[in-house]
Amino acid sequence: MWFRNIHFYRFEEPFKLGGKQLHEKLEVLPARACGQMETEHVGWISPLGAQGAMLVHENSGNLMICLRREEKIVPSSLVKEQVAERVLQAEAQQGRPVGRKEKMDIKDEVLQYLLPRALVKSAHTYAVIMPKEGWLVINASSAKKCDEVIELLRKCLGVLPVVIPGTEESPESAMTRWLSDEANLPAGFTLEDSCELSVAREQQASIRCSKIYIDEARDHLSAGYSVKKLAMNWQERLSFVLHEDLSVRGMKFDSVVVDEAGDSSLDDEAARFDADFTIMCGELSGFIPALIGALGGVLQRD
């Protein structure tokens, strides 16, 4: 289980629950199939899937959890079409225009007819709680998915004191400075071959640069552009794209790191999962503080 896109949050208070205790808390909202008339349902599932009985996978104090979302797909175009057909039928039968409230009632009838017949899709969002380091790391490309995980955790735990870590230097400012002169790069970090630039005064003006010479990108910086996304590498162990919101996307762990997880030919899927989990957490425990440090450290508030 190697994370590809992460948002990470800092615990403002120590997280003190162990794996068994957290499992018991999550049991309040387990994943299940949507009811006949439900449009969606979210809940917790074992990170190991059918291989696991616990809702929390624990190793070396780190806790992996998995949110499962199931939703029914009812195309709005189909609803609109069927509502229009029924409205025409009702107007023909009654000899008068159908009112707004009646149209809403017809729409409800259409949904009640379509929901039990709708296609169902599911999605999983994994997250790791690292109590020793004080991080909640969510494997998701969108902030919306992260908010869903945090909201569900809060429902189960009652309180979840996590915040997006502020840094002394903003990612946008730091990335612009690093791209303008590689001498500014912090130790252990190197640039890779893509970035995205934009101009603050022109919200829609952006330039995506892939596989170009650094000097070409620097020409745009001198024209007033700043960096919104920057492809980088950390210690030749992890390639990633840093975004202006401090999220990290497109993560690729070097083969050397992956090989450290052990023999990929292991027959036991749970053992392979656990080996991957252990190595990944070890990498994240080094990478996240290094990234925060590269941005001047956690913002100190007066």
C-alpha cells in the first residue's frame, strides 16, 4: 500500500488511542451497502479488505484506516428527461399546466423509481495516523476527500484536533525561489522536469512546463509569474509534485525503497501489505519533517 497523493495534518494534541481502541471507536460507523433508497453511504472498512477483521491496521505504533464510500449513479440528464415526460403526461391528463410543487413531487417519484435500479460504485480513501510524529496523512488528491475522512473520524472520536500545518514560508514563495536559483534548494531536495506557473493579477493565466530547460521557466518568473506546482525529488528516494496548498501529488517511491519492503513474491497478501506499510511510514516520517523544514519550519504564532 504505497500512497500516491497526500494531504497531511498536524495533531495539536497527542493522539493516545492504540489500534484496538481506535477499532472500537470506528465500529460505530462501519461501511455497508447503500440501502434501497439511499444515494450514498460512507463508513470504515478494514484496510486489508477481506484479509482483515480489524478496522485498524497497526504496526510500530502507526495506524492505518480506510474509508469506503458507496454511491448510486443516477444521471441528472435521465432524471430530467423522465420528469419532463411525466410532466407532459400529467398536463395532458389534467388539461392544465403542472405547478412547481407538483413538479417537485414528480421528481421525487422518479428518484424513488430509479434509485433501486441505479448502478453502484465504491471508492476507498486510506489514511495513516502517526502518533509518535504527530501526523495524520491522508492518501487523496482532493481536499474534499480529506475533509470526508476527518469529518467521519470526528463523528467516531468526538474530537480530532488536527490542522493543516502553517509554515514560515509559503510553498508558493519557496517554490518560486527554488526554481529561480537552484542554489536556494534545501539539502536533500532536487528539481525534476515539470512545473506550473501563474500570474496573481490574471487568475486564468497559467503555464504548464514539462520536460523543459530550467532557464525557460526562469524567463517566465522574471515576467511576474510564480510557481504553483513543482516536480521535485527527495534524497533520490521519492519523486513528487509539491502544490501551493502544501499537498504532495504524484508520489513515486524509488525502487530501492520499494525493495526494502521485502520479497514481493510472498504468498501472504497481509504480510506484503504490512511490509509496504512499515517502509512507507518510515519514509513519510523522514520526508514530511524535511519538507516542513525546507519551508522554514512550522509557523510560530504569537
